Amino acid sequence: MFKRYSLKAFALFALLLSAQFASADVSGNWIFAVTIMDQTGNPQVTMAQDGAVLTGHYNGQLGNSDFKGTVNGDDFQFVLASEAGSVTYKGTLQADGTIKGSLDAAGMAQGTFTAKKAD
């Protein structure tokens, strides 16, 4: 009986441990709600994740731009090249499937964003 419970406990522990280290997948079409310097915007962002590599397309106030980035667990970041300089987005996929994060506009301004999957 002890052996059976030990095996079940080990299997549960292994499952929980693997879930903790698995990367969440941020692939898909997202609508961002960005606030920066008392200004707001709602760019549409498409992301494709392949392991730790993130690629995508941004369509919003900064124009239309492809980007590359990285994923580490539930966290990701990508950099947009715009006429005003580079804009770095850093976000975290939340348990409810939304994203929360921050952005830095070429060191001149910082902001925050949330995102949800487009319908």
C-alpha cells in the first residue's frame, strides 16, 4: 500500500514540476491596451512562438512593423523599430490568459499595457 501511494505522490510531483517549467504559449492575435504619458492606444499584435523564439507583427500608433523577441516561461519581450526609436515591450502571460506588461520608448518614456486575445 505504501508503495502505491509513493508512486502516485511521485507522479503528481513530476506533473506539477513539469507544469512549473513549461513555457506558456503567447501565439495568436492580441489587442493591446497601452498607456504611455497619459495617452492610450489599442494596437493589434500578432505573435508566433516557437520555443523561446518569438516573432510577430505590430499594427498600431507606431505604424506597421514586424518584430522578433524571446520567451522565458510566462515572460516575453520584443522590440519594435520605429521612426521615434526602439520600443521594448515586456509582458507576462497571466493565469486567466491575459497579458500584463510594461514598455520603454527609446528611454524617453515608459508605459504599461494589458492585452487580451482578439475574438
